[in-house]
Amino acid sequence: MASELALDGAVRSLQAVAAAPELYAALASSPAPALLAALLAHDNADIAAAALEVLRELTDGDEDAGAGDGDGGAALVASLTAAGALDAVVARLPGLDESVPEEAAAAADALAVLQNAVEVDPAAAASSLSTGPLLPWLLSRCAPPKKGAPPLTSVAGAASETLAALAQASPAAAAAAVAADGVDALLRGIGAYRSRDAADGDEKEHVANLFDALAALLLLPAGRASFVDAEGVELMLLLLKRRRAAAAGALRALDYG
């Protein structure tokens, strides 16, 4: 237990580097990326969650200093990708219980890491994330909530944002999403708003993300074919007819489709 507490403290000490972008290049060439990747598979969920939190802060270009700042940030993301950290983040996602607040927060951190990586180095990160289990997992979170469930969870909102960023950054990712029945999944998610509008700002952003992802898929011939086969045109016309808030997204989809 003492060793695990010490390890947790050591991992969290890396958070200080997030405020020092001048150290990013040195961190990229250190054992830290490989260590963080290994810790994501740790049996102790708290340690894995701590590693996810550190990675989120290190890759967050929206902070005062983050991976989006300069060549050091790009080098860090490239080093994390090469060390298998992004693959380790993806592998951790299915094991997180989103009904437990702490694990839902860890899932949100994981998705933020992936999205940040795509924004910092679209080619490298998107190439790494376009194969494997990530896209099906993201698409499953775009489905309408089950009856009686909250309209939108924080993880579902983060998943739609990550999916949109990935599909827009990489034609290969968009093609993989189409092959994974992504158009149908997105249409089912959008279809939840046939009879109601988004309830709040978070849900409005989620709907916008669904349409952004759909637009990226509709740039591909296979995506447009799937859109027609899944009766996407009919759904968009229905949204327009009912004058739902999603009508602007529907017009955009019809323009692409």
C-alpha cells in the first residue's frame, strides 16, 4: 500500500510539468511517456486514473501551458504515441464503470487525452486511433439514452466530441467509422431529437458534435451511400418539417448528402 501511495504521488508530481512547456521536449525524451503508458494498465484503478489526469493536463492546449504550445508539445504527443500511451488509454476505457463518478471522471479524462492528441498532432494521433476498438466504443456512446436514463451523460458528451474531432482530422478514421456502421449510429443518436430539442447547453453541444461527425463521414462516397440506405434524408427532412433546433444541422447534412 505504501509503495502504491508513493507511486501515486510520483505520478501526480508530473502535473507540475504541465505549467512548464519549456520542459516538454525533455519530458518527451525521458522514460516518462513509457512509464505513464504502463501505469494506465495498473491493477490499482486510482493509479491508472491519476495517470489519465496527468496525461490530460500535459496534452491540454487550452490551459495556460499545454501540449498545444510549441514544438515541445508536439514532440511530447509524438513520444506518447510511440510509447503506446494512446493505445493504453483506449484499452483502459472499456473497463471503466461509468455509473461510478470517479470512473466516469477517468473516462472523461481519457477522452480528453485522445482529443487533445488529435488536435496537437492530427496525422500521427489519428493514424494511431483509426484502427482497433476506439471507434466502435465512441459510436456506441452516440446511441440514444435508454428509457428512464438521463438525457446525456458527461461521458457520452465527451465521446461525441472526440468522435467528431477524430473523423474531421483523418479521412482514414472517417472511413473506418463508416465501415463500423457509424452513419447509422449517428443517425440513431440524432433521431432522439425528432420530438424534442436539446435540454441544455451540454446537450446542444452533443447534438452539434453528432452533426459534425456525420458531416465528416458524408464527405466519403461510402458515407453518403450509407446515409441514403439508413433513410438519413427522410430523418433530416422530418427535423426540418418539425422545426427542431437541429434543423440547421439537418440542412448541412442534406447539403453533404
